[in-house]
Amino acid sequence: MKEMKEATLVLAAALDPLTQGKGFLPLDSRLVEQAMREGVAGILYKSLLASGRFESLARSDRQRLQAFYYQTLRMNLRLMHALKDVLFQTNRKGVAVLVVQGMDLLNDPYEDIGLRPMTDIDLWVSKKDYEKIVQIFATLGYGRDAVYPSSFKQGSILFDVHTHILWADRIRARSLILGRSEEHLVERAREMEMDGQKALCLSPYDQVLYLSLHAFKHRVARLLWLVDIKRILERWNAADWDGFLLRAQELHQTKTVSYILFLLVRIFGFRVPNHALEPFHRKNLGLLGRKILRERVTKGALPHWGPVFLFSSQLGPGKRLAFFFETLLPRTDVLRQVFPSASSLKPWQLYLKRTLQLLGMLRRALS
């Protein structure tokens, strides 16, 4: 546990060329290996080049970092070209598309598209336009995934299409997380352009809240997701922080802000502006919240049950119970995605399998 904490903090420091320039951080294969796992190998590569310490690594490690960077560059160029083709069709047919997560970050805050690895492109469309975009992917030659029918693949290119921004098309109770409807987020969306093709992206404040919730959904298991948020926040002025905190209150996400700032401070030593400290108050985190978040630092990820607690922490008792119930015991079609090799099982068998899985998680949490 202590080694994991030290490795995480060393890697976080190594991503900053100014820290690297002090010359005291250990550079070895373990650092490179962790950077690969955490999705930040491209950032580490450029950081080491900028600090002049790249040659301090063993030749094999230099080659791995360089290869990761150029593989990311090539993959992102392919993804951008694929997105442009899809947007050409959606614009022609009047389908409003909102681009979220990685692809929205390539121009800002990532000035170099080789720094931010992506494996897929995440899109949101309204329910009324969903069948239209399904037809567009079919026309473009994409195959539809049998287990995840909202995923469309062609070679190495993968699109995930959502009809709810916070993934409530899969777990309906996730719609309870926000204090407003998703239409309210879409109304505030900004416009982006890719090679002449237009799409929508979340407004800057909504983008940070969304990226935070996405990171917690996946147990913050990759340092990259925290770097995404950190790079955005570092560019903000006092007015941005004021607007962000007001938006967080409006969407009932002040605890989400507290949680993400806790991790940024603990892992990166991020400096939170004094006037923005109110949501970061210890009382807002709570004893259990701090315990869950510390596991990201000491164990490399939140506990399996952590996201359920964090997501529901701002809900009232009734909504929290509904959220817990559906998250732990979702619909059978969702369970078939959780257990893709058990597609032939009957519903009661799926729920038995899920119960055993949950008991295993509980046992590990208590051990």
C-alpha cells in the first residue's frame, strides 16, 4: 500500500517538467510501466524531453515511451478522421450530436494530440435521433456490437453512443444524480468544429463536472482522468471558479467538486484558490468519503463500492435507496453485459451470479 502511494505521487510529480527539472525524482522502468497503465505515458515522454532528463532512462524505456506517444498520435488522427465522416452525415441529416470525453479535449486543454490516448469516441444523441444515427453507422459500414448494441465498430475505430449524458440509458437511476434534466446541459452546450464539420460539446463548467463523474464511475483507475481535469482547472481565473461553483450548486454537485479537489490536492499538490475552498470543507467530504478517496492514492483505484456511495451521497433517502438498488441489481439486459459469457442464463441465474459477485466484493472490502 505504501509503495503504491509513493509510486502514484512520484508519477504525478514526473508529469510536470518543472518538477523534473529539480532532478530528484527517480526514473526507472517501474515509473514507465505505471505511466503506461495510467494512460499518461505520452505526457511523461514530453515532460522528460522538456526537462532534459529523457536520456536518463534506459534505452528500452525511452523506446516504450516514444512508441506510446506516436501510437497515440496515429490512433487519434484515425479517430478524428472517423468522427469527421460521421459528423458530415449527421449534419447533412440534421442530427444534433454532442461529443464528450476524450475527443472534446484534444484541442483544449491538450495542444498536442499525441498526449491524450483514446480507445473510442463517445457521443450523445437524443432518443428521437437515435435510430437515425444507427442508420448512419450502418451506411458507413460499422458493425453493431451484439452485447453492447450502442457500440459501433469498424476495424480499430469504435463509437459509443449514449441517449443520456450520464449513462442513464443503461442504469436509469443515474438520471437522479443531476439536479437538472440532461436537456438543461444540452441547452448550454458550446459548438465545436472538426475540419469544417460541426458538433456540440458540454459547456466548460459542465465538462469538468462530467469528467469528474466519469472518473468516479470508473473508480478513478487511471491517472489520465485526473490530469484531464487538472489541465482545465489550471487555466481558470477567479471568475471561472466562481461560475463553476455556482454551476455545481445548481446541479447539486458540490460534493463532486469536493471529491475531485481532494484527489487533485493529494496526488498533484494542486492549489485550490482560497475563494473556492468552501465546497472543499472537511465536513462536505465526510469520514467515509475521505476513506474511499484515500484508496485511490494508496491502492491505485477507489474500492468497487466507492462510486455507488459517491454518486448517491447528495441524494435524499428515497432516491439513494433507488440508486443503490438498481446499481447493485440492474435489469437483466444490463447483467448480460456484465456477464457476457453467461448470455444463455435465465434471469434468476443472472441475479444469483450477481449476488455472488457482490458478496465477493464485500468480502474483499472487509479483508
